[in-house]
Amino acid sequence: MRAVQFISAAALQACTFVAMAGDWPAGGSEKFNKECFAGASVQVPAKQALAYCECSNEMMREVFSTQQLAAIAGGKKPSEDEVSVLVDISRNCARETLK
């Protein structure tokens, strides 16, 4: 019985996570990657900068809603909570791609 409850809880959490995933507005993903790459490629080799930006883009899509991504793409200042998430994304992607 405990296994069924655990699996049910895990499935519910997975559904909640998937529901949170968002999409960039038209051209938003490309704009983000271009701007990210312009900044990152000054500091690290192009291959690593591209991997870092793609990682960041994907993680942002997983964490932020479509509305949040649209606001970011439109240049709206992120909330303190969003900034905290962006910092975590940056750190995680740097750890994964800039070894």
C-alpha cells in the first residue's frame, strides 16, 4: 500500500512539474541563445558557451511558465524569486558545461 501511495505522489508531482513547463514566444528562444552566447563566448570557448546557453535555455523552459518566459523575452525585470531561480540555473549549467 505504501508503494502505491508513493507512486501516486510521484506521479502527481511529475504532472505538476510538466504543467509548469513553458514555451518561449516566437523568436524568444533564439534571442535568448544569441544574447547568452554573445556574453558567454567572451569568457569561455565557443563550444562551451553554446552548451551553457542551450542548457540554460532548456532549464528555463522547464522551470518558468509561458507567461514568465514572455516577460523575460520582452525585457521585463524578473522578480526576486525569478532572479534566484535564474542564478540556480546559471550555476547548474556552468557546473555541467564548463568543466
